[in-house]
Amino acid sequence: METLTKHFRELTRSAFARYGFAQAELLARWPEIAGEELSQMSEPERIKWPRGLVDNAQRTGGTLIIRAAPGRGLELHYEVPRIIERLNRFFGYGAIASIKIVQAGSWPATGPAPLTDLPHKKLFEQSVAAIEDDGLRAALERLGVGVASARGSPQGK
């Protein structure tokens, strides 16, 4: 009897390779590689390899693009040397030379919690209801959602 893992790897190999992930295991094992705390605030997006490299098993000099949770980019930046060391240990050679951190618009990808799920909803709605400018009111509502949701504010963790 065959496992689905074998078929899954075959089906996803080209999709992962398109984003520089020759090994899909990097995504699956990100918490192990980056550490539990860092993996909760980041995720690998893709690896950019230098131009002109022939596709082979041991490409070097890659740049890993990491998506960071809002407000966590600087904290993640301080950990770059350790992450590079752990990544190269994972690959078994010096595959990654640098890391580029991009700030995520929302975290996780599903976005912030809806306003209806937040504590003190009525008080918040009353405080922005008097604002006549629609754009300003919408911006303040987004800010309020980000601050009040547990995942939107790094200080809330």
C-alpha cells in the first residue's frame, strides 16, 4: 500500500520549485528551522537564486524572502545570522547567503479578526461613529481592529 506523501511530493514539486523551494520540507519544517517563537511571526515566501546558475542539487548564494508579521520585522532582522546558520545546516551546505524581510499586510494571511469578535465593541463603535469623514473613520476602524486583536499587536503577545 502506498502513502499519499509520495504522490503529494510529485504533484507539488513544480509549484514549490517555481518559488525557489526545491525542497517543500523547508515550508513544512519552518518551526523547527527558525524556532517556535520566530516561526509564529514569520514564514518563508520564496528563495531567489543568483542569475546564471545551472539547476543543480547544490545551488548557493540564495536570498530567502521571509514574510514577517506586522511590527515584527525589526525583531526578526536581529535573528538573521542565526536563521541563515540554521537554514544552511538544514540544507547541508551554504545555500542561503542572505535574507530579505518583507512586512506582511496582515497576519496570518486570513487577516485581522472582524470587529464583531473584539472586546469593547460598543465603546469602539461609539467613539468612531461621530467622525464624518468616511476615509478617516475606515482608517480608524482598521487601526482599532489591529490594536484590539491579539495577532494584530506585537505587544499583546
